[in-house]
Amino acid sequence: MTLWREILHDFFKLWVLAERDLLDEDNPYRLRNTGQGLNRVQSCPRVGRAMREIVYRVQKKVQWVGSSDSR
């Protein structure tokens, strides 16, 4: 629950970062067959970085149960 609380706390920030990732001309989408037809697939470096920061923050707050790999 702590992780979800932190995500919701930063939800607007994550939304803005997602918009920046989607609209970044240097980060175009690629059409990929995902098993459910062709879909647009795009990396999200800003959101990924922010999520890693959130996970790290939660790991420091609580006794983390699960993977400690925060790549």
C-alpha cells in the first residue's frame, strides 16, 4: 500500500512526464506486433526514472519484500 500511496502522491508529476515522453520528437514510437495485433510501442525514460525514484523512496521507508533489483 505504501508504494501505491507514493505513486498516487506523484500522480500529476507522472502524468506530465508521460506526456513529455509521448510528445518527444527524439523518442518516436514503433509499430510492434504484441500478440494482440500491431500496437504503438514507445520507451518512457522520464516516467521510468521517476518510478525508480518512487520505488527507491518506498524501499527506504519500509522493510521491502520482493526484488531488490531497482534497475
